[in-house]
Amino acid sequence: MRKFITLFAASLLSLSLCTAVQAQTLGARRRALQENERLKMLADSLRRELDSCRLQLARFDSLAAEMMEVYEDEEVVVAKERPEVSTDSLLSIWYLQRRMREDAETESYDMDSVRFSTDVPDSVLVARLTKMNSYITLPFNETVKSYMVLYSEKMPKKMSAILGLSTYYFPIFEEVFAKYGLPLELKYMAVVESALNPTAYSRAGARGPWQFIYSTARNYGLKINSFVDERMDVEKATDAAARYLSDAYRIFGDWALAISSYNCGAGNVNKAIRRSGGKKDFWSIYPYLPRETRGYMPAFVGAMYAMTYYREYGLVPDECSLPAACDTFLIHKNLHFNQISEIVGVPTQTLKNLNPEYMNSIIPGNSGDCVLRLPYNYSGTFIEREDTLYAHRASELLSEKVMKEVREGTANRIVYRVKSGDYLGKIARKYHVSVAQIKKWNGLRSDKLSIGQVLYIHPR
């Protein structure tokens, strides 16, 4: 009996141990399954995030190509609608920083984190801002101070060039803003946007002194086709910018928010307002704005400050080569810059500087009245010789072949042969186009290239 009890107890113990091991195994299995499920969910989440990043990069790279569709005759196919973040957005502060990096006199600054120091006391900086008596509120803090120092002390060559150009462009801006009853200080936005370069062109497709993207330019009545891009017409682009800013101010009732919306779009500003709990001043919504937009208003203040107190920093405006006085003429027939230059004597580069909207040096007067700007001292000669002007070399400069090449976008086409070490991104940067555009022009389905391969590129 004792032996039986002993065996029975041993059996129970063995069964108990088996059950415990089994339970432990089942528990471990369950935990393993749960951990596996968690890791799977994490992997799926990371995969979605990666796909999203790839999509954003693809959109950015192909933005210009999608916004500026194939030109046909003298009209442009309407561009596809872009997402809110890009439809209203013009040039962001990122482009300013990129231009700064490309400038030999400047270093690469991360304006989100950099804090510049200066020998000028804060009390003096604040007093100077106050003395400017701007209609638009000019705040002072460490972020704004860094931009004030950036524009006034960190890039003297660039600022001297901008100051020189301002003597020509600022009176034009002021006249337009006065017509709409807008603060004249808004003219400093063009310094942030393009450094007063009427032919400035960004990788995102923004163009001109006010850096309009295609869709916004069309919405505000600017003509864009194979011959003309009115985003580079200083008067017309400024008028469009004034109407945009008027609309933005009606929406927000605050100039800092209106200026910010010029950079990132009204939708993103409204989103930042909602996230801040309904607050409607720039510094309250600052943390909720897109990263590039956060620096836009401080850059505006910095540019305005530097251009007001440039003498205190020893900055001297460069001499402006643009004439102080110009005459305008309505052109009713096709006319080439070379015809004007050779008959009237105006340097071709002067014609391009004064009329940057004519992208191929051709004024398409046959399609409707076009404006030609000439230095005042050439006006008499132009009027005297206008009758013979249009016939001069017309069969060569304005032939059907030439006009067709312009319409089809092949007039300035570059034939590029792939060399060792080339890749699409490198070639795109060289010619200031996007990878998506090169692939579209050449019917490429992948990014792979072979040495000796011929690529057709249409730089704009």
C-alpha cells in the first residue's frame, strides 16, 4: 500500500510538472505570438511611413514637371491640381537658405537652431525696430535677432547687390501696393522670395521676383506659355502678389499671418490656428506652422531691418545697371530682341533685363498686344525706325521653324551624352530641372543610365 501511494504521488508530481511545463510553453507561445503581432504592426507602420516619405519625395521631385504641362501652340494645358500645401505656397525659406549655401561668402546655416551674436546691443536693435515705425508689427526675439544679423552682417556682397537692385524695383513695388492700399513694407517680401531676381527659378517650379508657382499664377491671371511667362513681368507679378496678399489679409486680419500664408498657403495657417486652440497671432501659432514657414516672418523682419540700417553696417549698394527711366511700347507683330538690338542699338542683355518675361527673346505680338520696355534714350530711334524694324532678318529669326521649335519646347534643347559617374539627380541639378522631367522627356521608366546614352534636356 505504501508503495502504491508512493507511485501514485510520483505520478501526480510528474503530471503536475508536465502540466506546468506545458502551461509555461503555452504562455511563452502566447507571448511570442503577441510580440510577433506587435512587431508586425510596427513593421507595417514603418512601411507606411517609408512609403509616405517616398511619395512626398516623388511629388517634390516631379512638382515642376506636373505643374507645367506640355506647351501647345501659344496656350498652356491647365495643370493638375496640387495638394493644399503646394497649391498656394510660393518660395519657402528653404530656398533662401539654399541660395545662401550656394553663395561663396556664406556658410551653411540651419536657421532653426543657429543663434547669431553681434556687437550691437539688444537695446539698440529694439530701438531701431521701433524707430522704423512700420505699419506691420515687427517683434524682437532671439529668432528675429538671428535673421537681423544674417542680413546685416553675414552676407555683405549679396546685400550690396540687393540694395543696388532695390533702387529700380522698389519704386515699382511701392506704386502697385499703394494702388491697392497695402503697406509699402510688403516690398521686402521680394527680398526673401527672390533676392530681387526677376528670373529666379526654384526646383518646386516657383518663378519670378515673387516666386509664383504655376497654379497660383494662373489663378491670379498671369499668362504662361511657350513664349511668355508673366511671373517674370515685374509689374504684372507684383500686381498679382498684391491681390494675393489683399485676399490673405481679408481672411486673417493680421499681416504676419497673411505673409506666412504667402509662403505655405492659407490652409496650413488655418490648420496651425486650430492646433493652437484658435489663437490668431504669429508667435502663438509659430510651433504649429510648417518648419520652413516658421522662418519666413523673421526673415522678412531681418531683410527690412538690414535694408533700413545698411549704412550702420558699412554696406554700400552696388551700382544698378538698369535704367532709371524707361518707355513702354505696344507691339502688335512678332519681334525678336536681335532685331531691336541691331536696328535701334539697345544691348540685347538690356532688353532681357527689362523684359524678362519673354523667355526666348521673342515678343509674340501676332497673338495679341505685348509690352516692350526700352531705356528712355532709345525711344526716339525706335519710333523712327519701327517701319523697317519688323522686316530685318525676320525670315531667319522668326521663321516658321523657329516659332515651331519654341512652341514645342525644342528651341533650347540640350543633347546630353551620359558619362561615367553620371546619375539622373546629378544631371538634373546641373541643368536646374527635375529628375521627373528628364525621365518624361526621354521616356525613361527607371533611374538606370548607361555610359554613352543620349538624353534630351529642356532647360527653362
